[in-house]
Amino acid sequence: MRKYSFILSAVAVTGLTVAAQAGESNYWFDVRPTAASITTPTTPFTNGQGDFPNDGGAGGGRGNGQVLRVCPSNSTNFQTANPTTYPNFDADGNASTGDLWLYCDVNDDTDAPTGTGDVISSIGLDMAIGTTVATPRYEIASVNWAWTLTDATVPVNYGFAAGVSSRTGVVGAKYVKVPVDGASMYATAGGLTIGGPYQLGRIRITAAARDAVGCQTGGTHATNSTYNVNLSVNNLLVTRTFSTGGNAVPEERVSLGYTGGAVEADVSGNTVGGVGIRDAVIQVRLKGDTNGSGNVNGLDIGGFTGAQAAGTAITQAQRYLYDRNNSGNINGLDIGGFTGAQTAPCP
């Protein structure tokens, strides 16, 4: 298995509304770059993932943006031919790059004895990206982590990257929320208190170029170009601090990801480990490739016409594959992008 590991210790900032709770704090990925776009979802997120239905749920909120699709680059720069192509949330005009954002909801800790003024004082998570196939078809070129927190009491942020392909790669980062002026209490102002969703940071994924292996088309091409992302608690743990009172033996119960629109079962933030259910998906897939063969030809036309007829019921998969001008629907203006995919050379 090929993996990236991310080692994190963090606190966060402002929040909005709390989701239905499973753990005392919940951590999850979404391709949408703002908390507001999750709490007020729009098409296509309201319609699910498409080819990853278990990662979405009714309503389009949390759990409905856990699939990131990026396009492999090629020798004629097909990936930049349509700079507004969906989703392009990173606004760089390059379909081979995309972001998975890490969010957090904080729920009230009701374990007796209850406390007041509680704030998440540290978050220790590992994020592993890997595939179960020995030789992926389309690969990941690079992975980079960046914090987006603005908590003024967070003094440390460091990172490094090793490796430039999906075969190796490690990115590390650390945030620490410190006590107030050397006291034993932590300031709640600007901290991760009861609320959410809080945006913690993002993983930026860049797809590799089409190469000899990636150009080997076949029925399992898309499956063999798919990477699961798994969250787990690392040895930095996940902790909560109270201004007054609180648990005699504090243990933060954390949920990692959503499945079928539901928060996953919680695990102990005091124990290294997690659950085996994937918490996000990264798929490197050529735009226009309906059947996931790794190439675009006449067999993919049916998918394009089906997306045209979908209207407001369009899915994330359909918008990624065919909405070249990012207009929100598929029509004649997108035909040029589809034909461009047919003629895109390999590699």
C-alpha cells in the first residue's frame, strides 16, 4: 500500500452551527472551501457523489463532499485547457490540482462531572492516503498540507515534505494552544469551543502526468486510480480543557468521518488508533471518462448525454466529468471540452 502520513496537533478558530453529534468532537473532509458552503449546500452536493454513494447523504451537508477528483496532466496541458472547469475551488485554472479541507465540529461534553468554558486544547491526528493496488494507473504527484487557522494563541507551525510521487510522501504540521499567561486555564476566545464547522486546514493534491502505466486502459482503470484517505488518532491525542470543573478523567470521544451521511462511531481521543472506514476519497480521473477506462472515446458519449438530461439532479461526478465551463449544468457549450478529452494524447 502506498501512503502519505500527516501528523497534526491543533486547535481552531471560529464556528457556525453544530451538526448532529456522535463524538464529542467530529473531524471530517470536504472539497468545499468554506464552512458556509457546507451548512448551506447547493447543487450538485445536494444530489450526492455519483459513483461513491456511500460517502454522501440526503441534504448535501456534512459528508457530501468527501470525494476529490483531479485530472492527470498530459503533454499538451489538457488539464489547463478550460481554466474554469468544475470544481476549480482552488482557482488556479489547473484541473490536476485540488484540495481536501479538514473540518471539525465541537459538541458539548456532557460526561459527569460537567465543566464550563471548555475548549479543544490539542488535536493529534494521522491522515493516511493509500491505494490497495500494487501499481496504480493514474498517480498522485505531490501532497501538501497547510493550516488555515487564525487563532492568535497558536505559536508553532512547521512542515516538511519528502518524496514527489505517490510512492512516498510525508507532511507534518503542529499547532499548540497554550495556557493564558502561564496559568492553568486556556482562553476560549478565538479557540475551538462548542460550535462548528471549523476549518482546520487543507491537503492540496496534484495529480501526476499520464505515463506508460497510466495509459494502459481497461475496465478497472478508475478503481486502480482511486486513493482512500483514513483519519486516526496519533500519539499527540485529542484533548479538551475546562475553565472550571470538567471530567475527573478527561477523555475526548472523537468521530472521524461520515459514512452514508451519518457521523461514524466515536473512538477514544486518549488512545492511538481509529477506525478502518475510509474518511475521504481521491480519484485521479480524466475528464470525460464515463466508464472509467482511462481514456475518452465513443463509449463515453452516453454519459455526456445523460448528464445533459440530468438538469438540477446533476451529481458531483457528472459535473466533474463534463461541466467544462463550470456553469452548473451540461449543455452544448461543454461539447468542446468533451471532444478535447477524446483527442488528448497519452501521455
